[in-house]
Amino acid sequence: MSSNAVNSHPLRCWAEIDLAALERNLKLIRASLPPHIRYVAVVKADAYGHGLHHTAARLMHAGADLFAVANVTEAAALRELGPGWPILVLSPLLPEEDHALAENDLAATVSSADEVARFDAVGHAAGRPVPVHLKIDTGMGRLGVWHEDAPALCQTILAAPHLRLAGVFTHFASPDDDLAFTAEQRRRFLAALERCPGLKLNEIFVHADNSAGLETMPGTSPFNAVRVGLLQFGVLPHPHSLLAQVHTEPVFSFSTRVGLVKSLPAGTTVSYGRTHTLPHTTTVAILCAGYADGLPRSASNRASVLIRGRRCPVLGRVTMDQTIVDVTDVPGVAVGDDAVLVGRQGGAEITLAEFSHNADTIPWETLTSVTKRVPRLYKTALGT
């Protein structure tokens, strides 16, 4: 992928999205799952910053079974790709958004009797049932009906003439580091399902697990779907997860360019706040990216970038539009050179996990913080 221009304008900073790797990742993940487990592709937050339209279109081509988004605005954008694909809205709807369910053929998450009444009214007005997924709170304390009250709400849904129960699910609070509590949440969920007469679990989506929680999923259970978010983009869950053994590929890389190279004498302080003092004469490169692009201030004096295949440490504070790095030990650095913030260059690599650690954050936040000022370039060829 050339970094020279998009629409004839030179690129100063860009993210490259490898859609072919995304498709390969989906196929690898699906092959690692039991045959009856359906693939719920979570594409909220503009597909974690990868670009919803391009990403979802490729996941549709690769055979995702259900798409999950955060809100009706994302769902409407996803529906533009075509009819027929099931779309679940994970977050609660505001009352003025209810009409979007019928207009865009969406499934809503239900946590309360009030939502049942509202969504049933939407279905009545539309002349067709609205699909819903019952969410059961087993200890996350966020959305969902409390697990002890789930049977009553389930019966309310089943009795609503203009609703169709399409799924039931919960959300684990700490699947990556608290296996005991995850097991307790699973127990609560299964117990709630057992107290819900009339549920035809083999006809609906039953999901609780994401990439990190799959290790606790028993071999025989009513679960028949898994929500896959970052793993499909090549970001591995915690090392003990079942899916950590799936060798997915990074889909996202993040680069900028060198805008200026100059020498500074020993004792010079660098950037705002004078948080770094040069111990010796230093050649610095000024990069064309800063926190307004997605390189956070928390990476100041901590992160590194790759230039000409060599690691170059960030000096001083990251500023809004530029970042200063030390290129003293990299011969021949010139204006216009590519600088990789996340990704590979030559034989070196800065992973998303490393970048996030150096910015004192998590990959989810890193990806969704790369701003709209940064063009996304899409690689589409399957290759090998």
C-alpha cells in the first residue's frame, strides 16, 4: 500500500487496514470453534476504528452470522450494506430511537419491562414483530435484568404479541483474570435459563462468551454463539483463553512521516513542559502526527516508533500535531521517511499491545482513539 497520496493529497499520517487478513482471521476463528457455535461479529465504534462499511462488508463475505453494534446510528449505517443480515443493538435505546428498530430491521437488547412495552408498540405499529435479545445481568452491574428476576421478564417478552425473542445473553465482567467469578456468572445465567419455561434455546442465539471467556465454556451447554470483537482484528485475548491458540494476523497498522530532521546540542530541553533533557548532541526527527491523530500524550517519553527498521524513542511530550523522536543512531533519516507507530517495518515490529502499554491504555481504547483526521487505507487482496 503506497503512502504517497490519497485523492492526490500527500499523506502525513494513515492507518492501513488489511481486509484480507480480517477474512483469514474469521475463518481461523470459526475453524477453532465447535461446529454449532455461531459467529457474532462485534463491529461497534466504527468497527473498533477500522471502518464499519469496509470491515462489515468483508465479514459478510466471510460468513459472519450476526452483527452487534452499540447504537441505532451504527446499526443504520450497517444496514446500508444490504437487507437480511441480523443486527443486534447492544446498548439501550432512547425512546425517540425506538422507531429505528422497524425502519432498519434491527434486534434490540431488552433489560426491563418498560422496554418490552415500548418495543412491542413499535412492532404493533409496523405490523410485524420486533426481534429482541433478553440480557441477563449476572454480575456486570451494567445492562440486563438481574438474574433472579430474569424468568419474569422472559415471560413478559414471550407474551408480547409483537415481539420475537431472538436471543438471550449475558456479559462477563472479568473473563480474562477472574475465572472463578466468570464461572459463577455462567452458573447464574444457566440457572436463570432453567427457570424460564417456554424458551426454545435451540431456535435462538444463546451467547455469553467473547474471545477471552471461551476457555470456561463447557462442552455440552445451551450456548450456541460467541461474540468476537478484537480477536477478529488480530488482537489476542489473554494467554489462557482457548482462542489464544488461534494465530490471527494483525489487521491494523498506523504510520506517519518525518517532517523535519535536525541536530540539537546537549542540554537542550524538548517539547512542552521541558520533560526531557538531551544528554548529548542528538539528531531528532519531527513526526507529522500527535495526539490529535491518535498518538496519546501518555506515550510521551515512553513510546518508540520504527524508522528505517530501527526503533526510535519518543522524546518529551507528544503535542497535538507533531511528535519528536531520537534518530541519532539511524543513519540517513530524511524528510518524507515513513515512521511506523503500530506495525512492521523491515524485521522489526511494534505491536498494538506494546503501543497501548506504552500509552498506559488498552488496545480497545487505542484503536477507537485514532481520529478521523487519519485516513484509512484498505488492502483487499487475499494473498497468502
